[in-house]
Amino acid sequence: MTNTFIISFCVLIIMAYIFDLTTSKTKIPSVILLLLLGWGLQQITDIFEITMPNLSGLLPILGTIGLIVIVLEGALELEFNKSKLPVLKKSLIVALIPMVVLGFLLAGAFYYYQVHFTGGTVDPDFRKALIGAIPLTVISSAIAIPSAVNLGKKNKEFVTYESSLSDILGVLFFDFMFRNATINFESVYMFLLQLILIALVSFFATVGLSYLLAKINHQIKFVPIIILVILIYTISKIYHLPALIFIMLFGMFLGNLEEIKRIKFIRRFKLKKLENEVTKFHEILAEGTFLVRVMFFLLFGFLINTEELLDLETFYWALGIVGLIFLIRFIQLKASGLPAMPLMFVAPRGLITILLFLYINPEDNIAIVNETLITQVILLTVIIMMFGLMSNKNVEKEDTFLSKIKERMSMASFDANRDLKTETVTKSSSEQKEAEAKKTKSEADHSQDEIIKTINEAKEVVTDKITSEISSNVKETDEEKDKKYNESDNEHFEDKNIDDKDNDEDSKDEKK
């Protein structure tokens, strides 16, 4: 049995990896294939009457870990600088406004259903209806980010920002309604206090974890960092703090070291080493995220009840909810000046929807929002996204002059004026840099001329010195030659006298 389980697990992971590789070619989201694979595995166990333990308790555990690592990985890829502020602003608007509008519309519909179609057996409560509606309003970053691989750089960047912000805002919205039975000034004050506390926790935790990441020299360093991140998140949730904000800030800090290295306090870290460690950390985190995501959606597909999935009463509700989701999204994208195609289809519900639904206490749950409705909405949104992406023929092209003009014309007037002002400032700064470069060049030329002049003068001095030394040496040589010549003449004269003297003596002897 052990060997069979290990072999089955390995085969499933390898198949999931193949699904992930082929997504860019087939444009079929790997989540659909994982859900089908999990559901097919359940059918096989039923056919062969294989006894399986109750795995439903693992779903919230895998979902929580998956949410942490997916949001952290997405935050590491986000660039936060002045050039990204427009897309960040639009992502925030598109994530927040449809969530609030859709949440209150669905809550109103659920409340109306409780009042008129339950026969008075249920006490209508708008707060409970809103708590049940919020999970259906949140875009799942676990599905949206991997599915946006074929959308081009700009659209993929927008989807990453929007889905990550949707997860965080959805959790904040849900926690606020879930923790407060009555909405008043005190509840708003406590909520703002929680935001301040999680901001402080995020700051100190981010500094501490970054310090450890840069200082640990042991061969095992990334797993403890991930475990500490999960631990901080869980402790923050125990004290009812919006812990996803910490995950988002920590990821954005590590992913934007180039932008924040100008801060004097940050320079104390070994940023060069930290950047290298962050790159390795991101790679290992991506591997872990893939594994957790695969296990979660395989398990979710395995736990799908086929009979409940075909329930027509909830199916009509699911169709209405999904239609409302895409209608509101289409209107919001048009109002924000963003292309409706193919961004309108990238609004899947998934991991975060399941987690928020599982967090609802039994006393706060409403009958119409059940596991069957949640599953149907998730499957419908993912299937619609799949067909929308498959029908999308637009491929991101290189930025040309005409495409830039078209983009400028489609922008809001405020954005266009801001961009024009930015270009003017950039142009003036470039002109100023050119003038400074010319000035520097002229100064360099002047200093070069002075150096050449100095070298020539030194050359003349050295030449004169060498010439004078050579002439003095020649003069000394001539004097030495004359002296030697005179000495040789004297010696010759003396020899001659001696010879003459000898001759005289000889002649005298002869005469004698």
C-alpha cells in the first residue's frame, strides 16, 4: 500500500508538471486539468472500491499555506516605483470597486431570498448574507497569475497586481464583517488600530527576516525563512490581524531592493549579497508554490461530489452570480480605460474563495451559500476564463511609435498630461546632462592641452640637459686624448735622446 501511494503521488505530480508546461501552448489553465485529474482519481477509487481516509481536513491547511506562498511569490514579482503608480492605481480601483458593488448586490439578493422564499423558517440577517457573499467576490491569484502567462507583459503585470490586491482586500473586507456583529465607530476604530499594528509587525518582521537572509551562512537557510513567515502569519491571524498585508509588504521589500537601497538605514544590510540570496529564495519559493498549489487543487477535485455538482437549484444561482461578475467587470474595465478583451475573462474564483467559505462559522452561514454553489461558481468562472483566453488572438507586440500614440490617445487626460510633463522633465534633464557633458569634455580638453604643454617643456629641459652632458663628456674626452698624445711625444723624445747619447758613446769608443 505504501509503494502504491508513493508511485501514485509521483505520477500525479509529474502529470501536473506536464500540465503546467503545456499551458502556454494549449491556453488551457492547469487548474482545470488538476481538478479533472483529482475528480478522475475519485472515480477510480469508487470503481475499484479503494478505501480512502477522510482528506477534507487537509483542505484548509493546504489552502492557508498555498495562499501565503502564492501571495508572497506574486509580491516578489511586483515592481514598486514611480513608473508603476498608474497601473497600481488602476489595479486597486478595478480590484476594490467591483468587489464592494458585487458583494452588496449579492448580499441583497441573498437577503431577499431569505425573506420571501424560506417560508419564515429563517431569520433574515443582512450581515450574514454579506459574509456569505464576500468569498464569491474575490479573484483568486492562485489561478489568475499562472493563467496570465500568454497575455503579454502589460496585461500580465496588471493581472498580478489586481489579483494580489483582490486577495488582500477580500480578506480585509471579510475579517471586518466577520469580527464585528455591529458596525459602529468603535468597530471602525479597532479595524484601523489593527492595520497600524500589522504595519508595525510587518516592518520589524521584514527587517529581521531580511537580516537573517543576508547573515545566515548555513547551507540550509531558505526553509527556516519560509517557516518563520508562515508562523508570523498564523500568530497574526490568531490576534485577528490582517496578516496578508505582512506577506505582501515582505515580498515587495525583497523584490524592490534596487529602489529602496537609497535609504540610509537599508545600506547597513549587505545588499549585494542580499540580492543574490533573494534570487535563490525566489527560485525555491516558486518550486514550493507549485507543489502546494498542485496538491490543493488535486485534493479539491478529489473531494468534489458529482451528485451535488449537478444540483439545478444552486446551478441557476451560480449562472446568475457568474453573469453579474463579468458584467460588473466589463463596466469597470471600460470606465478605467483598460482593454476589456481579454482582461474581462480573467476573474476566476478559487483558493481564496474556498478558504473564506471554510472560515464561516456554522451560526453565520446561510443555506443558499453552500459547498455546491461555491464549487459551481469556481468551475464556471475558470471554464469561461479558459475559453476567453483560447479565443484571444492578440499577442503583445513591440512598442512602436504608432502604438505609443494610440496608447496615449486611450489614456485619460490626467494621465496624458502627467506623461507629457514627465517627458518634458526628462527632456530638460537630458539636455542639462548633455550640457554638463560638453562642459566636462571642454574642461578635460583644456586640462589635456595643459598636460601636453607641460610634457613638451619637460622634454625640452631633458633634451638640453642631455645635450650639455654629452658636450661636456666630448670635451673631457678630447682633453684626455691631447694629454695622452703629449705624454707619448715626450716619451718618444726621451727615447730619441737616449739613443743619440748611446750612438755618441759608441762613436767615441770606435775613435778611441
